[in-house]
Amino acid sequence: MNPIAIDVKNLVKVYHKRGQPPVRALDGISFAVPRGQIFGLLGPNGAGKTTTLKILTTLLPATSGSAHILGFDVERQPFEVRKNICVVLQENAADLYLSLRDNLRTYGRFHGLDARETETRANHVTELFDLGEYRNQRLIDLSGGLKRRLQVAKVFMVDKQVVFLDEATTGMDAINKRTTIQAIKQEARKGRTIVLTTHILAEAEELCDSLVIVDRGRIAASGSVEDVKLIGFKFVHVTMMFRRLNPRTIAALRQFTPVSMETRNTSIEMTLKKESDVLKVLRAAKRDKNFVNFEVGGATLEDVFVELVRMPREESR
Ligand SMILES: Nc1ncnc2c1ncn2[C@@H]1O[C@H](COP(=O)(O)OP(=O)(O)OP(=O)(O)O)[C@@H](O)[C@H]1O
Ligand SMILES: [Mg+2]
């Protein structure tokens, strides 16, 4: 069995709208997600998260690049892909005039479950997402946050291997969010691969095994959340990737007197004494027009995120 659930290579998406300049929403992003992981796609508004999700779920064609889900090509084998995935989009889709329970039932039956299985699964997700007290209420009478919780709960009616959640917890209060996050975690333990997008870093830190930060259609950083948990450790490890190495950049980085520094073909690895040096180092690296991206262990995700998004992008191509 292929250990990689999702394989994205060099995905580009340009939106063309009549009378408007084209929008390059994705500018060549690549990442791979191992099976059974919760993977986070992070980034500010307009970064390209939903666009990525729509391409991976066969709802939108890419301009170039490739994406495979469980080995199936999203463009050439969309039906195989759809058989194995389910998705919660950013906009809610549910029947407002049906009860919560009937919404779950409809979803189950639509996906081919028989009546008995539908009841069993509906009971399971109702309990898992703590929706019991609302089961007979029509959706139109529920709060926005609860509607959203149902929306997320619904996709767990059926056993799909890969689940995509676009801004799953939007509009939820802290308690609602907690319930939903716990339920998602439990479902992931069954071996499902879950991809979620968010701009809430704390959520990503809590849920994700690994993540990428997308900024203006490019991957600005990637790594495991274990790295992030190293906060408080004295030393911070930074790996920077370049299209090719420039001796001037290497010299500039040495100025930060790292604990260690190693250069490979197209990457530089540094261990820094202070967390506060990370952003300075990254700024210096970003001045190099061949800078591609970096991974960091030990700094807070929030710092890196804010700084990345604030940094003007060097036009490197
Ligand atoms: N159908 C479309 N036509 C033209 N431009 C679009 C279209 N959909 C998205 N875009 C543009 O593509 C870029 C990426 O949008 P996308 O919705 O993927 O971002 P996002 O990361 O999901 O943002 P958010 O956090 O606000 O949901 C934005 O500049 C957006 O305006
Ligand atoms: Mg979005």
C-alpha cells in the first residue's frame, strides 16, 4: 500500500475572469501527506487554501502541475478520487428545513448506506459530536456554530479514507470548537487522512501532525508540529532551501554566529542560539533571489506566520 495519501507537485492555478487581469492563486506548490495524518494547510485570507482544496477534491481543474490522492490522478481519474474522499467546503451545504438527524440520514443514504447502517452511523456521529440534544431540531433553528458542527459531523457518516475540511471550525465558540476538534482527532485515529485549512494557528498546532504555511500561492514554510512544540528550547534549528546557493548569502548568514552551520547542494542548515535570531536569518535568506522556502524547529508558529505574511515577496522569477 502506498504510504503517501496525497501527493501534490508544482500545482499552479490561474483564474481568468473576463475583463479582469488573471489571478495567480497558486504559484507552484508541492507537498506530500502520509496516510493517517492530520495535515494542516495554513495561510492568511486569499493565500490559496480553498483553491488547493478544490483542486484536490476534483472540483476545479489546475492550470498545471499534478495531484494524486491514494495514487489516483485528480484530473485523469476523478471518479476514483471521489470514491475515496469527502469534503466540507467553506460554505455550508445542508438542508435547513430538515432536522439535524434527517440531515445525517439523507447524507448516509445518498452515499449508499442501507437504512440500518445509516441509523448506526447517525447515532455514532451524533454522540461523537455531542449533538444529541439538537437531533430533532430543524437546522434553520440552530445557531451558525452548531450548523457548522453538523456540517463537519456529516462527513463522518461514511468511511472515506481521505477527508478534506475547509475552515471546519469557522463561527464556532470555544466549547463548540473543542467538541469538534476532539471528534476530528478521534476519527483520525481510525487511520483516516485528514486535510484541514485554517488561519487559526492554535488550532493547527493542536490538531495537525504536519503542516504547510501557504502565502500568496506559494509554500512559505513546512514542517511537523513536533518542531513547533520545541518552543522554549534554547536552540532553534532552521533549514533553508534555495534554487542554488550563493556565497554572499552564506557569508551573510554566518554573521549570526550560529552554533552550527551546514551547507548542502541547495540547502543551508543552521542551529541558532536565540529564537529571536530566526526571523533575522530568514529575512537575510529571503533577500536571496534563489530562496525557495524553509523549515524551522523551536520557534513559535505564530511568530513565523506573522512575519512571513508581512514580508514583501522578492520577485525571484
Ligand atoms: N473563482 C475565482 N475567480 C477569480 N479569482 C479567484 C476565484 N477564487 C479565488 N480567487 C482568488 O484566488 C486567490 C486565492 O483564493 P482562495 O479562496 O484559494 O484563498 P483562501 O486561502 O482559501 O482564503 P480564505 O482564508 O479567505 O478562505 C485570492 O486572491 C482570490 O481572490
Ligand atoms: Mg478559503
